[in-house]
Amino acid sequence: MQRFKRLAGLGLFCFSWMLWGVIPLLPFIADADGATIAAWTTAVLVVSELCFYVSLLLLGRPFYLAFKAGMKGLWYKLRGRAQLES
């Protein structure tokens, strides 16, 4: 059961990031009016966020803390060292 939770969590985690990558492409893929594209974009955004949060629930606190530490390091790298010291 633990292996299934881990595989399902990692699968949902990767799927949520792939959905985030699809969002900027939706206007070019869908041949529809603006309101329909906005609705599809909102739906994909909500599904990707749900997948992300469910994956965090399945993977647990250690994965969340490791992910948070990685994002914090990336954020400081993007913002510069001055933000890290203050």
C-alpha cells in the first residue's frame, strides 16, 4: 500500500506540473472564442492545483519539506543573495 501511495503521489505531482505547462498553450490548441478558452484555462488550473495538493497528502510531510526547501533555494537564486540575508 505504501508503494502505491508513493507512485500515485509522484504521478499526480508530475501530472500537476504538466498541466501547468499546458495552460499557456491552450489558446493555440483550442479553436474557440475567448470565453471558452478562459473557462478551459480555469478548469485546467483547478485540476492541476487539486492534483498537486492530493499528491502532497499522499507523499507526506518529508516530501513537502524537501519540496519547500528546494523552492526556497530556487527563489533565493532568482531573487539574488540580498534577499537571503535580510
